[in-house]
Amino acid sequence: MTNIKSNLTAVNLALVLAVGPFVAGCGQTVQGAKQDTANIAEKVSGAAETVDVKSALIADKRVDTSDLNVDTNTETNTVVLKGSVPTNEQRTIAEQIAREQAKGYRIVNQLTVKAVG
């Protein structure tokens, strides 16, 4: 009987040692999957914000968007306008449009004025 108990204890120990890392790995995998999902959701949200702002800028014919880029950083809730526009008025209008479209985001206007021609 003692021999059987020893053998069962040894088998149980072997199973714990063999299966333990896989069970722990599953927990880490689930946590990793949750984090990956959160990261993807954040990127999708940032991309959607970028599209919303860029679409509004393109739709507004007062702004020449041929050299205008929009970047969104969801970690800092920042929308950055980059590139150039022909006039200071267009630079101001672009910033106003971005503010209207990206509520809750800080707007950083890095647009430069480059006269056409």
C-alpha cells in the first residue's frame, strides 16, 4: 500500500511538473490576448480619428489638403497636423476643423505656410 501511495505521489508530482508550465502559459496567453486586443482597439480608434479629421479637411474646400497629413496618438490623445498649406488663413481653418472633429483630443498644428507658385 505504501508503495502504491509513493507511486501515485510520484505520478501526481510528475503531472504537476509537466502540466504546470502549460497552465501558467495559458494564463499568460489570455492576459497577452487581452492586452493585444486593447492595443488593437486603441490603434483602430486612432485610425478612425485620423480618417474623420482628414475627411473633414478634404470635404472643406477652403483648405488645400494636397500637402497636409494628420497623425493621431491615442496614448496622449493628440492629433497632429503636418505638412504645408498656401496661407495662414488655411492653417487656422485646418486647426478649427480638426478641433471640431477630434473632440477630446489636443490639436498640435505643425502646418507651415508655403505660398503656391
